[in-house]
Amino acid sequence: MPRGTLTSSQGGDDTIRKAFLDDDVIECIIDLPGQLFFNTQIPSSLWFFNKDKSKWKSNRENQVLFIDARKLGKAISRTQIEFSDAVIERLSGTFNNWCSGDYQDINGFCKSVTRDEISKNGDSMSPGRYIGTEEVESESDEDFQTRMLTLTAQLSTQLEESHRLEDLISRQLKGIGYDL
């Protein structure tokens, strides 16, 4: 489905989402990057449905698994992205673990959400609303200082090279009769 259907209220999208949620048939939503499919460049989402969630080892009734896979694709051309086998395995493994009860939420990647929480968010089905952001390791002041020294030294070198090239271009243009 197009990504817009996760949050749109146009054309009855919100009513349809609410009915699916109330009937507890949505099992998983995976948010995909754009350029993944040959026939469209728009970002899309996968919707997994199940009429009987009680069959899983872990009771997943009134829960939806959200997975954000928007950053997992690799560009294979200027207009096409694909998932590696490892990414596909990660996605399917996450879903299978959720079904079997051997699952943990991962910030920035996946979260199991109750119907009540989805309802509090206006029945929005956008994974980004629920899964948060991935944890980033913070740098110490010392690491920051070292990086800044390295970056400023590189910038200084690049600025010197820029000035050298400006002078060279100016001399070359002057040599053929054009003055800046």
C-alpha cells in the first residue's frame, strides 16, 4: 500500500483502518523505502493480516507489530533500491520472533503496540510514531575535541587547495585574454 494510507483520512482511509483495527485483523505493518519497486518510486508499506491471532504461542490479540525498514535498502542504481538477503532475514526473523513470543522491541526498528495505544494516536498506523529512534552512542568531550581538531585541519588544507586552484584558474584565464 502507499505510505499515505497509514495516516490519511481521505477517501475513507481512516474508517477502513479503524475497522481493521477494531476487527483485530492487522498483524504487522512494515514501512518501506521509496524506489523499492520497479513500477513506482513512492514509499510504500506492507500490511499483514490475520483473522486469528490467537494461534500464535504468544497471545498477540489486539496488538500490531510495527517495523521501520525505510533505511535498510541499498541503492543498486540511481532509481532502484533493494533489500539484501540479510535485511529480508532480519525482517522475517523479527516477525517470526514476535509470533513465537521470543521478541523484544528495538528502538528505531520495531515495536509491538496495543490497540489502546494506536487508538490514542488517532488510529495512525505509521511505524515512526511508535518505534522511536535508534539509540546513538554519545561521544565524550575528548572524542569530540579530537574529531574537531581533525576536521578543522582538513578544512584548512581544503581551503588552501581552493585558493591555489582559484589563483591557477585566474592566471590561465588571464593567459588567454580574460581578466577576472
